[in-house]
Amino acid sequence: MDARHERGLQLAQRGDIVKHANGWKVRSQSGNGSYFVHLEDNPSCTCHDFLCKVLCHNLCVIIQVIHELGIDPTFGAERLVAPKVVEK
């Protein structure tokens, strides 16, 4: 896993990703604001990377978190909570 993916998982584990009725709110890594990610139909994000037509980090983070943590992407207003990892 590269550093960017690791930071994405850290955002999820800290609760910096909130699932809303029609998308995801992702807190910026700098802590100065947040972005909204919409995955259905036409995926989009409010960050500058996406607005510049570059595949943005926030969209990648949401997709990665959904797959790696087994989160149901069905939308509701509940807060994203990562499952606890137990090392053996």
C-alpha cells in the first residue's frame, strides 16, 4: 500500500469521512475545510483536482474505503465508522 492509500485509511479511521444521503463528505488533509464526493451515475468531487479533470484523491479514498473495509455504499445519513482491526 502506498502512502496516499495509507492516508486515506487514516482519514476513515479518524472519522474524517461522513456518509450523507447523496454522497460523502471528506475532510481535507490540511484540516482547512472539506470536500463532497458523489459516486452514483456521474462520480464527482468538489476539490480542485477533480474540477481540473484529474482523478482526485478524495474519490480514490472513498472507493478504496468502500472496498477494503467492506462498507455498504447504500446512502443514508449515518457516520462512517471503520471496523476495529485485531492483530493476532
